[in-house]
Amino acid sequence: MMPTKPSRVNRPSDLMFHYGNVLKNTWLIAGVALLVAMLGTLYGLTMTPAYEANILLQIKRIAPSSGDPQADAPAATEIEILRSRATLSRVVNTLHLDISVEPKLFPMVGAFIAEKNQNISTPGLFGQGGYVWGAERVTISVFNVPPALLGKPFMLTTMGNDEFTLSHEELAIQLKGKLGQLAKIQTKYGAVEIRVAEIQSKPGAQFFVSRRPEFQIVEQLQKSLAVLEKGRQSNVIAVLLRGSKPELISAILNEIGKEYIQQQVVQKSDAAKKELVFYDKQVEESRQRLQKLDARLAEVLRRHGTSDLGDEARTLAQQSVALQTKLAEIEQRKVELSSRFAELHPEVLNVNKHLDDVHRDLNKVEAKRKAVAAAQQEILSLNRDKQINSEINIELLNARHKLEALTLSNSVNVRLVDRAEPPSQPATLGLPVMIAASCLLGIALGVGASILKNFLAERNSRHPEVESVRRLVISAGLPHYDDKDRTYKEPAEQ
């Protein structure tokens, strides 16, 4: 019968036993905690704090029937336009983001000291090295290098009397310049040009200067920007940017908002100009049609020799009635004479001649009446066409004036709600929080190391189980072998 293994029961004494084992490694816990706390503190001292700024843009909703090119544009489209190379490349060029100017800082602690010191310091360490310890700054407005030197770091050293030197030891380039003036030097790679717009440092301060490819800066900016819509279909877009320089990230965001709105103005202006060209063409065509109608109307009136065809038509009508009456009388006279005289009688011949004259006059009057009626109809049609074209011309002119006024107003469907302000507090954890977190993490890792040490020490021993179950203290242990065939043999006697 196999002996049953005693079941293990968690007792308060067990917990106290493990707690005591952990506390046996107090120095291990303290050492790990101290090491992690020191590493965290060192990281907090050397870490560059990250700041975050943002801007808010509102896209106004416009009915699609308004004819505006930005009508009912979805926010997703505007987000992509904000992140596009067309927008960001202009921002890079305006702010000279492709020109990198970094002060020469002492390793490890230089950045921390320079961040805390807001004054202009004495450069160097014991007067040597050109290290910067304060708020020194150099602004470069022009820095052109040949393609082969893109990304190469140059050293700019400030001198007295607003002078500076730009050098690259490996490439054997040495250039001396003055504040505000364009300095230029020819190298085997091409021309190097630089213009320094501002120097705020004592003589001897050094700065690393490089010109980076524009597309790299644009891609880096695209990855750093966070553009999102605040709420579903709210048409309010937030643009966020993180960086180590509060003034720079706020300037970048404000320039992005300015450039985006300017693009909308230009786009709307271009569309308005195209519409103005269209309206100008329509107005000119309408004016030419009116001129042709006026010319035709004048020609019709000139042909008839009067400006009032109504009076002429009434006169002709009266003449026609009179001639028809006279014709009837003559025909009656002819009937009377025919009954009395022969056809060749002079009286009959005279009546016939008189009758022919009246017929001829009546035909002339009727022909003239038809001509006057046709002229009246033509004039009526011309006046109707002239009125219609005049109304069209007035509508075209009004629409053109409205569009021109809208173009001159530079009004767009995008509004900058909030500008970016330089943040005063970093978005990352501060030094006190990082030290506290490092201490807590160090203690946790120290306890874990103690538990791991006890586990490894007890791995090949059953003493803790026996001690905990039987409450006995084991002073020594004997190894156990499962091979029953193995027996002890005394050594053979010599």
C-alpha cells in the first residue's frame, strides 16, 4: 500500500513563512530598487520633455446647390488636405524647417541644465569646447548647400561684433560671415550660402547646423501630426503636434492653419475667376445680340421712313377703304353705262380706264399695308427679343457683380476656431513622477527577484514542504536514487 501524500493546506503560518523568505533578501530588494530608481532618475534627467499643442478648424456646411466648390465637403477629405505634401511643404519652406540648428550641449546633463537656465551663459567647459548652457539661440534665414552636402552637420561658432564662422573639418570648409549678410563659399561639391538673421549668445558658443531634404521633413511632419474630427459629422477638425520646442510646434500648427485657409482662398478665388470669365463671355455675347437687334430695328424703321408704323397702318387702312368705296362706285357706274352704251363707247372706255387706275392704287395700298404689317410684326419680334436679352444681360451683370464682391471679400468656408499657444507644461511625465514610478517599479522588481531567488534555491529541495507540513526543522538531507539494482560494493582487498 502506497503512502498517501499529505495535502498541502494554506495556513497563516505558510504565508508568514513565504513572507519571511522574501524578507531574507532585503539587501537584494533594496539593491534592485535603488538601481532601477537611479536608472529612472537618470533617464528623467536626460530625457527631453515633449510638449503638445493643437489648433481647431471649423468647416462650414453649404448646400450643394450653391455652386460653391467646397460645398458639403466631408471632413475626411479636408483632413487629407491638411496632411498633404502641398500644404506641409509650404509650411516647411516658410518656417525654414529644413534648416536644423541645434546648440552644442554637454553630454548627459547639458540638455537638463540648458532647459532650466533661461539666461545667456558663458560658452564652454572651463572656457573650452563651445558648450551651451542656457537660452542661446541662432536663427538662420538662408542656408543653401549642394545635394552632396544635404544632412552633413556643420559647426557654427559665434564671434564678437555680430560675426560667425561656419566650418566642417572633414570637408575642409571654413566660411566667415556677418549677421544679416549673405556669406558664400565655393567648394568642390558646389556653392554653400548662409545668412544668419539673429544671434543671441556670447562669443564662442557653437551650434550644429545642417540642411535636410525637404521631403524628409514633410514625411516626418506627416507622421507626427494627429488630425482628427471632433465628434461624428461635427465638421470641427483638431490638429495636434508633439515636440520638444513649445514655440516651434505652436508656430508650425498656426502656419498649417494659415496655409490651409490660404489654399481655400486661392482655390475659391481660382474657381471664382473661372466663373467670372464665363460670365464675362456671356455678358459680351448678350451685349452683341442687343447691338444686332438694335441695328435690325433701326434698319426696319429706316426702310419705312417713319418711327410710328401704327399711324401709317391706320392711314393706309383708311386709304384702302376709300379706294374700295370708290371702286364700288365706279363699278356701279360701269354697269349703268354698259346697259346704255357699247363697250367701245368713249364713256365706257373712260370708266374702264378710271376703274383700272383705282385698282392699281388699291393694289399699291394693299401691298404697302402688307409691308407695314410685316414690319410691325418684325418690330414686335425684335422688341420682344431685345427685352428678353436685356433682362438676361441684367441678370448676368448682377451675378457677376455678386461673384466679384465675394472674390474680393476673401471669405471661405473654413474658420480657425482656436490658435495654437506655446504649451507651458510637458505632455510627458515630469521628473518627480518619473522618480516615484521608478522607485515603485524597483521595489516590485526587487520583490520579484527575491521570489525568483527563493524559488531557484528551493527547486531541488523538499525541505520547505516537510517543514511547512510537519513543522519540523530539517538539518540535513540524503540523496535518493531510483535505481534499485545499484548496491554498495566494498573495494577489493589488495
